[in-house]
Amino acid sequence: MPRPSAPPAASPGTLRFSVLGPLAVHRDEQALNIGPLKQRIVLAMLLGSANAPVSVDALTDAVWPEEPPRTARKNIQVYVSALRALFAEDERERPRLVHTGGGYVLRVAEDEFDLLAFRSLVRAAEGQPPGPAARLLRQALDLWQGPPLGDDLRQSPRLAEEAERLWLRHLTAYESWAEAELELGGAPLVVEGLSDLVERHPLRERLRSAWMRALSGSGRQPEALAVYDDYRQLLARELGLEPSAAMAARYRAILAGDAQVAPASPASPAAQAGRVGPSGPAGAVAPGAPAGGGAGRGKESAAEASLPPDLVDFTGHGEELRHLLDLMEDSGPGGVVLLSGPAGAGKTTLAVRAAHLLGGRFTDGRLCVSLRGADGCPRPLTDVLAELGERTGRPGFSGPGAWREWLAEHRVLVILDDVPEESAVRPLLPCGGRSRVLLTARGQLGGLAPVHRVSVPPLGTAEAVQLLAGLVGLPRVRADREAALRIVRACGGSPLAVRVSGMRLAVLRHVPLREFADRLADPEGALDELTSGDVSVRRWLDRGWEALPEECGRDAGRLAAGTGDGPFGLTEAAEALGCDERHAVRVVEALIDAGMVTSPGGEVVAHAAQYEMPHLIRLYARGAWHGAPVLTAG
């Protein structure tokens, strides 16, 4: 990803750019004529990636989505030149619109551009108590002047998608504002606005939940209960699903006369974890930002808040997220939590989500470092320590002891992602102090102690369908509910696979869901279908497979080929492996440690135990066993 260009500082009388409504540019109070449609599309694309390069190819695709003319590149240059001339009076110290090796960059400051200001206010509200959060979110919402980018620019598919993303940001900010106001006792203030939004987004559960709470808080309990009943019937009719456990709990609490059922506060991470569907405001509180008390107020950040972005459509894993947040806020001696699960289970996404929600609790910052390189191989400890030093503003740590000493002196949240084995991470774990370390790994890392372990299961059917609908559009899912169910089941509940399916179908708009479901039903070609652009489920599984010891890969292939889909017992495993049950149990447990097999949920006697190989891993392992070169041992 290109490094953003540093934005200039705004000055009185400079330009003001708007996309939170019709695209507009003002100099002082005067609206400027920003030219014909194609030129406005170029400007909108540049503003969508403000302060970062936009390639000529991307601009061409936005302006001419079907067949660009031979003069497309020259035409883009003409539009850029016209915009430069429009901005010329504003360029005091350096050009505003420049060409770099990666493309064109439009430099704008936060107080010049409504979208940057909106994002900043939403980030500042995260982790705040209800009062400040409500004020900041209200300021953010007041920046909106209507549907983003107006109507004409949506003729460009790229800008239509950007407008939808922006509108979703508005919706999540509104939900967060409403929840904050509800904590302040402002149910009558938000109830009608929520009613209007629910009418436009009838299957968005977070809106429904807030509306139920607002009605109940306004003394309109029968209407609140009716909202739930209507939602339950709608879900059953449109998707064949039931409301989430969190939604049902709210219904029961209102029925029992408790209008103040959890979530307790939008400032409470555990409360936000209970939201099903698209997440709250994306982004993170800057390190050192106060969370509402005196602690940390005015303190300088010790570590850069270098987290991956929080997914705006984060879906599912609510129970695991609540448990994780509880552990991270009070995880006792050591302060280490491990998220484990197979490749594509959503471990890193869940860890990043928790880190964003916990921003206000870690006043010295949050950071995320991978323990594997881009090729999937474990990184040397010296490289990891060097990156940690860079992220914490130090020239580098001389060794694990120096890192642990720094960790003990600060309050930071560190995600160590994709841990290959215990020895790779053991030197980096804290020895006391208030910092917390969150590990993600495919296996259980049984040699680490004391560590709190949280298993990341597959998405439930309802959650997976909701994620798919958010990517391809609810009308498309509603038109063929059965095909949508087949798609998410073929993905085995893997968030990565569901997301890739949705991304691909969002591009292949001419492909019916039923046809895509048929493609995924073919075990020979299913993994090849799960590719969208540079995101590939097969490539993700490749990395995990190549990291396996040779004997583990051989055993996984035999187990996948010799057992049917679904759970299997020890007897079946022994037959597939060609060994006795005593040896089979050791093999199965080794595969559990490697993240290739899931263990039974309850404590049962060994001969009654049921194990399972995740569906996509089973497909991959079968293919590898039937001729892939990675399995060379006999």
C-alpha cells in the first residue's frame, strides 16, 4: 500500500471539499464549478483516497467502467490539469494536486475535508463515556448533507461502491450516537429517528435492538415487543433464520420489565461485543486519549497505534469477543490470551476488533506484529524485536530482556499474530505489569503457561448469511435464500471463505447465487472458486500446509481421504490412518495442536470422542493427499 502523503495545514480562505452529500468544492463561501461529469469522477476518486496516490488505471476504470477510449490516459491528464487550474489560487507553498510514482495525490487537511473530519470525530468518540461520545458523534453526523457523492457520480460503479461504504459509515455512527443517547436517558430523542432507519434497513439487527430499547425507555413496552416479533417473522420469512441470542435476551428482559438490559454502555467493550452485524465506528482512539477517568489524561503515547483497520461489517463471534474482552481487561498474572483456530477462522479479525474496542484502556498504545513473513515462514526473533522497537519509537531492543522490561513499564496492548510455535513467542511474553499480549495461532501452543485460551469456532449459519448479504446485497440473497444457505455451508463457516465469496459475487453481478453455489458443491473446483482479486482461500491454506511437519501433512491427508464429511470417531480415524487406536489418538491430538482438526466440545471418554476436520481444510488435504507434491514421505 502506498504511504500517504502528508496533508498540508489548512489556512483561512483555502478550499473546502465535501463528499458527505453532493460532491462540492468551496473557496470561502463560494461554490466552485468543478467541471463536467468525467472530471468530477476524477475528483471524487482523488478525494476518496485523499493524501494517497490514485493510479491512472484506477481513474480510468472509474471514468470508463466498460471500454476506455485509446485516448483515456491523455484525457485523464486533461481533467487533472483542469483541476490544478481550479485549485491554483489556493496553492501557496506547494502544489495541491501532484503526480508521484504511484499516481496522482490530492493533498487535503482534516479541516478542509468533511470526510476526514467525520472520521476523526468518530475515532475520538470510541472508548469515551456516553456524554462525550454522544457529543462527538452528533458533531460527526451534523457534517452530512445528504447521500454521499450525490446521484450523478453513482453512474461509475467504483464510486457507487464508495458511496455505499460511506453511507454505511454514517449508519454505524448513527447507531453509536443513538446508543450513547440511550445511556444518557434520551430514549424519546432517538426513538423516531431509529424508526425511520429500521424501515429502510429492516434486517439490520443493531438498529432493531436500539429501537426496542428506545421504545421501552419511552414507556412503550408493547411496541418494543412488537418490534422483536416483526423482526423474528421477517428473518424466518426472508432468510429462514432466527434472531441472535443477544436480540432474544433483550426481548426477554423487556418482557420481564427491565428496560436497561445490557449492553450497559457504548463505552463498555463488553457491551459493544454483543452487537450482531456491522460494527460500530471504525478506527481507534489515539494512544494516550483519556477513556473518561483521570488515569492517563494528558499522557504522551509510548507506542504508535499501528493496528489494521477494524472491519465495518464485522459479523459474528459475539460470545468469543465478549469473553476475550473480559480476559484482556482482567487477565491476571502474565496478561496473555491466545486465540486459536484453523486458517481463515477469523482469529486476526477478532483480535483487531478487540484491540479497537479496548483502545481507551491502554493509554500507552496498541500495536500488531506478525510472527510470520509474507511467505508464511517464521520470522527471526531479531526481526520481530526490530519491528517492535520501530513501533514503540525506540532504535530497537537489544534482546528479549529489554523488550520485557519496556513492556513492564508501560500499559500497551500487543497483538502477536500468527504464532508458528511456542519457542517463537515465549521470549516476547510479559513478566508482570499492566500490559496485555494477545496471541493468534492455528494450534493450541500447549507448551505456553499460564495462558488463557479462546477457541474461535466457525460462524453460525445466520451470521454467515448476514455477512454474505452485507457484501452482495440483501435483495440478491432474498431472491434465492436456498442458494445463499448452500454457499455459506460450502464455506464451512469460514469468515474468510464467506467474505471471498461475497467479494467475488459483488463483482460477478451477472452470476446467479445458485450457479455459484453449484460451483462450490464441486469438491474438485471449490477452492479455485474461492478467489477474489489477490485474496485467495487456497493461498491462505497453502501457507498453513507448508508450515506443517511432513508427517502431519501426510496424516492429515490420510485422515481427510479416509473419513467422510462431518464428525468422526477414533475407530474411523484409526482405519483411515492404518494404525491402532492408541496411535490414532496421538495423531489426532497432534493435528489438533496444528489447527487441522477440531476437538470435541465436551469432556467424554476417548472411544466416544468426536472430532472434525474443517470442511475447507478437508478439501485441501484430500487434494494434497491425491498427488500434491508437498506429501513426499511414505
